[in-house]
Amino acid sequence: MIRVLLVDDHPVVRTGYRRLLDQTGDIQVVAEAGDGDSAYAMFVQHAPDVLVTDLSMAGCGGMELIRRVMLRSPEARVLVFSMHDGALLVRRALEAGARGFLTKATSPEGLVFAIRALDEGRRYLGPDLPAELLQRDPQHESERLAALSAREFEVFRLLAQGHSSAECAQALNLSPKTIANHQTTIKEKLGVATSAALVHMAIRHQVIGTASV
């Protein structure tokens, strides 16, 4: 039996995934979580075979969750299941330690197949994602984005989605001063002077969708 930890901030979505996976006969959802901090606690408690997680959620965030999990268990099998499919986002997740990436446009069968693939020790990229996502993007702007730390990238995404510094601080359990320092560093690394420029860069590289703005 493949033991799965399911992480998504929407309870209805988790319920649907659980029903799907529990019907397979060889996959069991042993725990669920709706935020990054709870997800890490559940990972420590249950030691699942595969961790299936979204990236956009409260708490430490998906990227930070992957980083924490990999620090604790370098052999952990993490599958990202996200509505976003920007090349930079996929690469960042893979570089952080995820072994697979699927978009939520993937068929139910695709999710089941990916979980089984990771359990067998293979890496998996969804069929709607080009294989070149595994290659390094030589474009200068992408290189600047890639230079952001995991925490800076989480702050960058939240700011680009229109969250205030106070909201970022609350979501990531950081002080407003720390967020302000991150914001300054992010703008310096990306070479942008305004929040609008930061948002446009995020859209260009599909870190967020236009609906997020």
C-alpha cells in the first residue's frame, strides 16, 4: 500500500482527491493538511511514502515545506500538484527537491500514475509540461529570479499576488521588519524599483496568473 500525505488549502479539493486515491486499492491517504506548518508536522508523524502538495497555501508555503521535508528526509518523494505551470515555478520546485510536478488540469488517472511513479523511485513531469523545463533557462531575467532564496521566492509570490507586507508577515509567521528586509533584497536582486514592475515580472514568468492580480 502506498501511503500518501495530501496537502491543499481547500478542504473540498482534498476530499475529492482522497476519494479518488482511496478507490485505487493500492493508495491510502494517511493524513491531510491545509497549510505548510501542519503539513510538516504530519510528515514527521506519519512518514508517508509520497507527499502530494500544492504550492499556494498559508504557513510556511509549498516551497518552504519542500525545503524542510528534504532537510529532514533527503530521500522523500514529493509530488507538486499546482494550478500554476510557469517554467520558473516548476524548476524551483524541482530544484528544491520535488521529484514530480503536475498541474491541476491533469486527469485523475494522471495523478494516480504520478504517485505510483514516485513510489517506484522515478521522477515524473506531467504530460502537459514540456521536458525542457528540466533544463536551465539561460535568460538573464530568469537567472535573477533563480537567485532568490526559497524564503525570498515565497515573499516574492505573495507580494506579486497583491498581499501587503503585513499579510505576508502573518502568512509566513515572520515579523513585518523581516518582510520589509526581504522586499528590499528581492527588488535589488531582480533589478526592479516598483511593486508594479515586480508584478509584471511575476506574470511574464507565469509565477502568478493574471487572475491573481
